[in-house]
Amino acid sequence: MEWLFFALLSALFASLVTIFGKIGIKDVDPTFASAIRAGVMFAFLLGIIGITGKWKETMNRNALFYILLAALSGALSWLFYFVALKFGEASKVASVDRLSLAFVFFFSILFLGESLSLKDMLGALLMIVGAVLIALKLG
């Protein structure tokens, strides 16, 4: 259950990205804001690597390839997220962004060979319905 603690911390800090990002992006180009965010994250994580001594680790080419793909995916996600925040309400943008959970379910079956229970699929469907209800203006 150690993963749950870190997942909750991730969710907490992801929520703060939305709040601080929405406040900060008011008069700033989303691409510029994304670049600043990425630069700060890079510097911060380099500091963590230095402090913990993790800079001594190595990785094979296959791992590096997929980590680079993850980095590119993350950069595009941040860029589109900040563009959406620039023009939309934070609560609606965050709700639609969290549809990434449903995409992860689908891709984990397709690429990772994971299997999902009926309960998992129902949960994903409820997330999708919830995001749509929050994002759409009904009535």
C-alpha cells in the first residue's frame, strides 16, 4: 500500500498545478509558461538526483527510449493543459484532463497486457461520465 501514499501526494500536487497554473497563466503565453514550468522541474529534479546520489545510475537503450517518449508525452500534455487553462475554467479543464485515467485503462490493456475486472471497467465508465457532466453546461 506504499504506492497509495505516493499516489495521493501526486494527486494533491497535481491539483495545485491547476490552481497555481490558472492564476499564473492569466497574462502569459501557455507555451512560455509550460517551458518555465519544465525548466523549474528539471532543475528541481537534478537537485534531488544530486542530493540522493541517483546520478550514478545507468539505463539501457530500451528504457531510455521509453522514458524519452514519456517525456515528450508529458511535455505535450503540459502544453495542451496550460492552453486549456488559459481559456477554460480550472475545474472543467482538470475534469477533462483526468480522463487520462480512462485512457490509461485502455492503453494498459492494449500495450501492457493488463486485464481489468468488471469493477475496474465500471469505475472507468463512471470517471468518463463524471468528467462529461462537469465539463458540459447542462440546463
